[in-house]
Amino acid sequence: MKLVLIVFHFEYTAIIEALLDRHGIADYVRHPMIEGKDADGKHFGTQVFPGNSSVVQAQVAAEKIDALFEELGEFRRSKPAHHHLQALVLPIERQL
């Protein structure tokens, strides 16, 4: 089991959730409307700094990681507006 973190602009929430569904990842936590900064600037949800990010964290079986990341990569490469997407895989040392 691994912990997957996906950071994306909040307007793509439905697309990311559908992607998770396709990979059989039904349990996750989504932190909506997170403020942050990336190479394109600050995203604080104001007129001066428009936009917000969302973060999804999910426990994912190791054998599902490659296929999930392949589709996340396809989404990221599909158009410049998607280049902000970031995804990480972290080990889980303990779990209850």
C-alpha cells in the first residue's frame, strides 16, 4: 500500500475523481480550495491571485500505481492548462 498525493487546479475535480473511479480507488480524502503557488504564480482565489488548487490523498495498492500514473501523465500532457498537476507516491510505514 502506498500513499498517493495529487495536486491539481480545483476546476478539474470531476475529471480527477472520475480517473480515480476508473482505477478502482473509491476511498480518498480531497482537500478542496487549497491556496498555493506554482510556476504560474499564486493561487489564492482572489481577483489579484485567481484560482485555487485541490489535493487528493489516497491509499493505493502498489500494483495500481503504474496504471494510475500513466493516466495522470496523459491528462497532464494533454494540454498546457493541465501542466500544473503534480502527483507523488509515498511509502506507508504504518496503518490502522
